[in-house]
Amino acid sequence: MTRMLSRPPTEDVCSLDDVQHLVLENVDWELYESLLRNIGDRPIQLTYDQGRLEIMSPLPEHEDAKKFIGRMIESMSFELDRPVKCLGSTTFRRRDKAKGLEPDECYYFREEARMRGRKRLDLRKDPPPELVLEIDITSRSVPREPIYAALGVPEIRRNDGRKLQCLHLAGSKYRVARRSLVFPFLQPAQLTQFIDQLPLKDENSILREFLKWARAQK
């Protein structure tokens, strides 16, 4: 279900239980932050870019891919003994750029020690996550890559339901890359072969096969 509004929502419009996709125009920063506070921990994503606000409730297909790819990244970090800070779908926003969003998953590696135990984030001082995961199965009305670029995120791992891509920030835009910045030995196609097994096998069986492969990369 999709709704598009040209003015800020009233309280009853913000009841999102039956809405999967809502786009609002001319939303000021104060309303955006008010919605963030009121939505709290509900599984709803807000994407804000200079007055345009997209509100989405993820579908099961989205969550399946997100959780499994996230498990692969985290398990590989453990297997390769890489310090990692996982911040999940934390909201990243900058008022001075009028941009904000929640990644599907996000990670710090080199900056793990700096971000350890952090309770609040200020992207004017704190680094952005070094790797974010984007599950792009549902068509979006507010593009998210320009927001990530403005926040300075160096790498996106994007899955569109057909293929997995690595995107590296180059200037103000992202370009498709053959290998990950975080795991230089890793090519997206090498993960895709395991992700494609999800309809056929249980996740733990696939993950065991993946970790066996990852050990061989050391």
C-alpha cells in the first residue's frame, strides 16, 4: 500500500500499521525528528532528503535477505578475527545537510575502538559507518545513495533480489566495484552463490558452508 501526500501528516495519518509505503513532501526537520521519536523501535524506515520523507515498512522478503547477509558479514568478521562494531539500523542524520536515514545494517571496522560503547552519535564529529547493507527489493521514491554520499559512507553492499553489488564512494557518487574495501579478497559474486541457496536450504547449513569457504581465504 502506497500513499503520497503533499503536506505534513496529521496525527491519524501517522498510524502506519496498514501502510507499507508513504511519501510526504515539504516536511521540515522538526517534524522528521518528531516522527523518529514517535516511531521508536517499530520496524519502520524513514528516509529524509531536503524536505522529502519516505516511510516504509519492510516486507518479509526484505528482512530475510537483510538478516542473512548481515549474519554472513558478522560471521566472517569473527572468523577472520576482525574487530567490528555493529550498529544495525541506527538512524544517521545531519541537520546541516537536511538528510537522514536508517541503513538495513551497518558496521565499523577500523573505527571500532573509537565507536565502542557510544550511546549517542553526532556525524559532525563521529565517522559514518564504514560499510552499510542496503536491501533494495522494493522500489523507493527517495533515492538513498545521495544521502549516504552526503554522510560520507565509503562502501555500500546492495542487494536488489537478483544480485549483490559493492559500491564505493568516489567524490559525490557511488561506483560499482569488483571487491570490498573492508574485505579486499571478497567479490560480490562469491557471496551471491550462498545467498541464492536460501530457498533450498536452512540458513545455518548455508552459513557453515560459507564459513568453510571464508577460512580458505585467510
